[in-house]
Amino acid sequence: MHPAFSVIFLTTLIGVGQGLFLALFMGQFYSAAQFLPSQVSSSFYSTGSMIALLFLVAGLVSSVFHLGHPERAWRSAAQWRTSWLSREVIALPVTMGIIFIYGLMQYMGWDMVIFTTSTGAKLPLTLIVGGVGVLSVVALFVCTSMIYACIKFLQEWSSPLTVVNYFLLGSASGFTLATVFSSATEPELLNFYGGFAIALTILALFFRLASLYRNSRIKHKSTIQSAIGVRHNTIVQLAQGAMGGSFNTKEYFHGKSAFFLKSVKYIFLILVFPLPLIFLYSGMSNGSTGVLMAAFIIQYAGLVAERWFFFAQANHPQNIYYQTI
């Protein structure tokens, strides 16, 4: 497939925003359960929510650039009963709205303790709103990833690993950003977020390698015989039936060499996983916000490369017919 950078930035940016909000909620949950210092200021959660919201908005804006008629974008939500894209179009603004409400409640101090256990653990109202936001974030992860995982004839995408990788990669980048944010504002949370960022990055590496291994062993169901409808054992294609390129040859194939594709794979494997892990460990050891920020920037750059590779690796069956130009 031909990777569209607007979609690449959409999926990676909202992934960071979703992951960051999951990190904020987990921090508040652990704090309410008295596993973390309970004196964390509400401004930490409100400011963090606004940062997460900015990433979601940036992703939404970037998605507009691959629309032929942006003024008709609202119509994309009409097929929500059958289309994962329509469900994503609905889930994204809902998630943004809940995160905004959560951040506003933290900023304005609109909170009250709903329940207190015998051990002193508390259930504040903002935690309930945050829990609803987590459900919305998870639903958005599922909707976004299922847009690709549900396409059965693109065998590289049609796997539960696609959903798992979208969730883990987005969460890892969000927790890495939370580590940077906590280092600058609430240093006592640094090891908490940093530990989760490292664990999620390692877990994401395992599942991404699993998907690469699976895709390398795929036996494609489509053949040149099935592509052109001729049941003959020996078929040699000399031309695609046209003198030049077309929409099919431009949009369903990345146009890069096998060497370039392999290079991008190794680049993102290095940028998304080992380098951020090194920078995270180093930044946590000396409390350097700059080093931690470098970890996030490097990891996000790697995620852009990873998402490009994800789209480019999908081999559309129509390329069998249009392979010779």
C-alpha cells in the first residue's frame, strides 16, 4: 500500500494522546489507592490532560489532509453500524470531550470523594470520569486498529496483532511522554511512569517482532492466475495493459525498493525500542528532563517510520496484476 503521511500522523499523534491519558488515569488511580503519594497536585492532571488533548487535536487536523472533500467529513460517521472508520470518527471526538471534561474538573477543583475504604483509599469523582475516559480511549484504539485488521484480503493487517500493536505502541509513547512531564512537574512520579514506559516498550517490542515474524511467513492466497482469471500453470506477465501509471499503481503500492523497505524496518526497530530504553534509563538515573525528552522524540520519530512500514508492507492483491509497468 502507499502510505499517506496524513494517516501516519493521525494514528501516531492520537496514540500519544491516548497513551498519555491512560498514564494520567493510572497515576491518579494508584494515588487514590495510596500506592503513590496522594499530594500530587490537581494541576498535574489538568495540564497533562490538556497536553493529551493537544495531541488528539493535532491528529484530527492532520487527518483532514487526505480527504478529497473535507467539508463532507461529517458524512463519514453515517455508517457506524458496519464501518470501523465511522466508529473511529465518532469515538475520537467523544474521547476528546471526556478528556476535556476530566481536565476541566481537575483545573477547577470540581471534585468530591464518593467513597472511602476502611484502609483510607478514596474514590473521587474525577477518577470515575477518568475511568469513563479510559473506556473511550480503549474503544478508540480498537476502532482505529480494526480499520486495518478487518480487511481480510490484506493478510499483513488481518491479525489480532494489529490491534495489540496499536494499543501497546500508543501506550508506550504516551507513558514515555508522561515520564518527561512528571520529571518536569512531579519528580516523585518519575520512577513510576518511567518504569511503566520501559515495561510497555519492551512488551511492544515483543508483539511487534511477533507480527514481523508472522508477516514474513505469510502464504498469499491470491496468485497471478486468480488475479487475471486465467487458470493456466505457466503465465508470464509482460505488461500491465497500459502505457503508464494509474490510480491503482500509485495508491496501492509504495513504489520503493525492497532494500528501502528493509532499511525502514531496521530503522524503526532501533528508534522505537532500544534507543528510547537507553535514554529512559539514563534520564531516570540522573533525573534529566532533557534526556527523557530525547527518549520521547526519538521514539515518536521511530513510530512515524514504523507506521510507514506498516502501511507499505501490506501487499494489495491487485499488485499481482499491475506488477509489470
